[in-house]
Amino acid sequence: MNNNTKHAKSLLPTILLTVLSMIQALALELFWNKVQASQFLWRYDWQAFIGWLQLITMFIGILLIWVLYTSTVLRFTWLPTMQDTLIPFFIGLLEFALIGLLQPSSLGPWFIVLTLVFALATATNHMAMKQARRDPDNKYFFKDVQPARWRDYSVSISAMVILLLLGSWLWLADQPIVLSIASLLLALLALGHQFYQAHRHWVAAIKPEP
């Protein structure tokens, strides 16, 4: 391995986490400003309840993106590509769009953008794993792990399809309260599943050698 390759691999975690941390900091600032500007949150009605559920889902989503990125770049090494440096910016743009749509009246479009975030995060993780598998430094993990197949992503894909359909329904319909609440609870469940998967993979990667 030449010096340029070693240098690129060693700098990848620092560059990605630095860029992502700045984007997440901006997202959290916009998120907090949105909370302060949303007067409907302080009413005692169903719209306020839906608004708070939407905010909680958004906040957990921001945390999940950080966890997925950090858990990947701290566990594995790989030779970076151009797309590795660009994807955090696309994720940031989608996060900013989600924050801009944080209000019950925009729940339909908000769910569609959330689905795009899910899809991009899943695709990014898959591409990173493919690149990491090719690197001999990660053999300790991948020697006992089979390459991912479509069925391994069945839960994530099903969740994205359901969220997309719910978002389209809410956008075109009159946003029934029960459907809005059920959709947000489903989104929280999907985020919880992703957190569980991230935790499981983290434990598998850092367990001590027998």
C-alpha cells in the first residue's frame, strides 16, 4: 500500500466526522429555532400533540444519522471515494428540508423527505460496508459475516415503502388525526429498529478476541 493510500485511509474518519458534526450542529440550531418559532406547540390540542411527536421523531433521526456514521467510520477502514465526501452534504440538505417542514400541516411532504433520508442512509451504509469488506484491515469482522443480500434489508425497505405510502396519503388526504399519530409512531418504531441494528453491529465489531 503506497503512502497516499495510507494517508487517505487515515484521514477519512476525521474528515467525515468533522464535516458531519458541522452539518449536525447547523441542523440542531435550525431545529431549536423551529421549536421556538412554532407557537402551535404550546396549545392543548391534537395539532400540538402531533407537532411534538414530529419534533421527537426529527430529533431522534438527527441522532441516528450521527450514530450510523460514527459507528461505521470508527469500526472500519476503507479507501475513500468521491461519494464518501459528498454524501454528508446531501444528508444535510435533506435534514434542513425536514426541519423546514416541521409542522402538522406539512406532515405528508415531511414523511416523503424522511423516506428519502432513510433510503440515503441505508444506501450509504451498504456502500461503506462493501468498501470496508475489500480492505484487509477489516478481515477480523467480515471473515464470519456473509455479504449482505436484499432480504437482509427487507425490514428497512418495507419501512421505507410504508412511510412513503403514508406520506403520500397524508399529503393527498385531509390528514386524519389518527392516521397522523399512527404514522409518526411507526416512524419512531423504524428509527428504534435502526438504533438496535447499529448497537448490534457495534457490539459484534468491538467484541474482544476469544
